[in-house]
Amino acid sequence: MEKPIKMGIVPTMAGIEEEFVSISVKRLRKRQMSNFFLCLMVSQGVPMIYMGDEYGHTKGGNNNTYCHDNQMNYFHWDKKE
């Protein structure tokens, strides 16, 4: 049996998710992220990739973090593979 990973409360397009997320859900999210990058690269035009997109960095639903000088905008080098 897979041990759930503590993720905190995560807002998504489907609403608020549970506090614990299984490893299979994390694998699915990583695969979906790879597929979205593939779609972005083969689509027409200039791809727009923001800092942190390559490892799934989230800003917690805040779309304007310009004035935040904290962990929300920092690049997390420990999460980069």
C-alpha cells in the first residue's frame, strides 16, 4: 500500500484537494506536466515558460506576486532534478 505524502491544502482547478496525496497522484501530476510541456513545445508560436514551471512550482493561486519578496517567488533549487 502506498504511503500518502503530506501536501498541505492545495487549490486546483477542481477545488481544494485533501491534505494528503498518494504517490500515484504525484506520478500522474508529473506525467501530465510533461505532456503539457510537450504540447507547448510542438504548438505554433513562442513558448512562454516561467521560472519554476520545470519543477511544478506553485504560487498558491496568486497570479500577481510582483511585490512578494518571500518563498512564494524564490526558485527552489532543492526541487530541481
